[in-house]
Amino acid sequence: MTRTPILPLLLLTGAIWGLTPAIAKVGMGLGISAMGFAFWTAVGSALALTALCRARGQAIPRDRTHVLYYLAAGGSGFALANVFGFHALQHIPAGFFALLIPLAPMLTVVGAAAIGQERLTARRVAGTALGFAGVALAMAPGAALPAASLIGWALVAALTPVCYAVSGLVAVQFAPRGTGPLAVAAGSLYGAAFCLAFFALALGQFHPPLSGDWRAEALLPLQAVLTAIAYLAYFRVIAVAGAVVTSQVGYIVTIAGVVWGAIIFGERMGWLALPAVALIFAGLWLVTRPGKRMANKPHPRR
């Protein structure tokens, strides 16, 4: 059996997810609503993965167990994450948003310990504390947040990694057995699209197709394809290595997000951003460094 290349998939996923806030920020700046952008991204990505499923002769299961899983995984990790993230991105820098992403693995480890997937050690507790200290420092004047008045939106954005952590735990704990990552990714994106349609209509933010600036409309299929690729890679790594290993993508997302923010928007962080990033990365290293797993506990997706 061919061994899955974990590192290239993590690099690919992190690079795409690091670019996503910048693309969304550009699209919303051109007039597409936050929920409209998220909804059409989910729909386009789901359709792209469905086409790939059919090309490979794979069906997307639609029984009750799978549908509930799609709604839970897609609703938390994509729909709710984008409800919070995209609204906040209209006010905060894309680079600052990228600094929040490493909170996801820290929260994942705490959650994994709570449900018996991983051991919560003193090292991981210390790492989580360092990570939160780094994020708090990033919000200070002279760091990554340009104004103290944006702290409220920064806290809203911080709910995004909470959603990512929940989705990762759902993916490992409740993923239906025997279903490949491609079908799971496609189904989860359909679940996300369903949830986002509800949010968009409830918030009055539904975006009819081809009704806005052509430049913004062109970003939708681009983001859909990128999301499909990242989601497929993400679920593949989850299936092979588990939630905590997959969560190390946070390093890559953070670096890529800061770089894309600087390139596209000319964002520049203050000097306090350096110790903030150091604290965040130190915390991430402590949290995700391989440790002893629960004895003889089989991985749900193997």
C-alpha cells in the first residue's frame, strides 16, 4: 500500500487556508456579502469534489448517519467558522486573523483529552497557556491589531479556531467507518452549504449568482477550487494521522496568512508581533509534539 505523504498535504492545506482570508477580504471589499461568499465557496467546492467522486466511481453516502455527520462536520468546521471569520475579516487585518488559527490545535488537544482521544499532560497545558498568551499579546497596541477598538471583532474572529477544533474532533470521533476521505469531504461541504444557506437567508445576505462586480464573481470559482483541494487534503490527513497531527497545519496557515496579508494588503505588524508569534509557535510546538497516545485505543478512521 502506498504511504500517504503527510507533510506535502499539510503544506498544501496550510498554504491554501492561509490565502483564504485574503481572498475573502478582497471579495467582500468588492461587494459580496460574507455569507454569500462562504455559501458559494461551499457549493462550488462540493460540486468539484462530487465530479471527482464520480470520475473515480465513488458514491457519496446519503443515509441518516452520514447526513448527520456531514451537517455536524461541515456546519462546525466550515459554516460556523466562516460566519464568525468572514464577518470579522471585514474589520481586522488578514494577518492578525492568521495568528488566531493556532488556537485550533490547542483547543483540539483539550477537547481530545476530554473525550479520551489524547492524554492531557502538563506540557500540553503549558503549551495552551503560552498560545493564549501569544494571542493576547497580538491584540495589544503595537502588535498585530491596529486599534484597540477592534478587540471586539478580534474576539469574534477567535471563535473561528474554536469551530475548527470542534470539527476536527467530530471528524475523528464520529466519521462513519468505511467511507473514503473524498466522499466525506464532499458530503461535509454539502452540509456546510446547507447551513450557510440558512444563515445567509436569516441574515439577509444571500448573494444571487453573477449579480456583483465581475472581479468578485471571478473569485468565487477560484476559492471553490482551492477549498475543494484543501478540504480533500485535510480529510486525507485526518484519516491517516488523526486530529492532533493534522492540527500542526496551524504553523503553515499562520506564516502563509501573514505573508499574503503583507503582499495583498500591505499589512505591517508592530514589533510586539514578534514575541506574540514566538509565544504562539512555542505553545503550538508543546501542544502538538508527539506524545504517548491512549494505550491500545484504535483510531476510528483506520
